[in-house]
Amino acid sequence: MDLSNVLKRPLITEKASILNAQGRYVFAVDRQATKKEIKNAVEKIFKVKVIGVQTMGVKGKKRRSLRTKKQTAQANWKKAIVGLKEGDKIDIFETGT
């Protein structure tokens, strides 16, 4: 898999902010990506040293249209929590406070 397609977007939530303080960063990744591909992509794109990757599948939420009363489901997706070597950080997650 091409490394530029592995990482979809960073996830910036309250829980992810707590993990950022511990040197762990959360990304939405391609569903077919392996832990090694995620590690290589983060190291290549952000120039940091990855010490661990945890992945989990997230089930898409169900939504209901008020007008038509039809129920649809959002797509399932994959989340990765990436641990970095102490001292390394990814600047896109820093808030400046």
C-alpha cells in the first residue's frame, strides 16, 4: 500500500488531547493498513520515531432521515493510536497553550 494513502486524518478529540500529553497520537487510517504500514507512514511523513501502534476497528453510526424515515449507516473505519519515542512530538496536534 502507498504510504501517502495510509493516514487519512488526525483525530482531535478530548480523549486524543489527553493521549497527546502522554506522547501518543490518534489517526483515522485506511481499513486495509497494517501496523507496520502505519508505523512506516508516520515515521516518514512526520520524521519521528514510533515505538508502538495500536489499532481498532470502529463501527459506523446509524443515522435516520427525519423527512423520509429511512435509516442509513455511515461507513466502518479504522483508528490507530501511535506511541512516539520520548522527546518526539507531532506539531499538528499542538494547541499553543
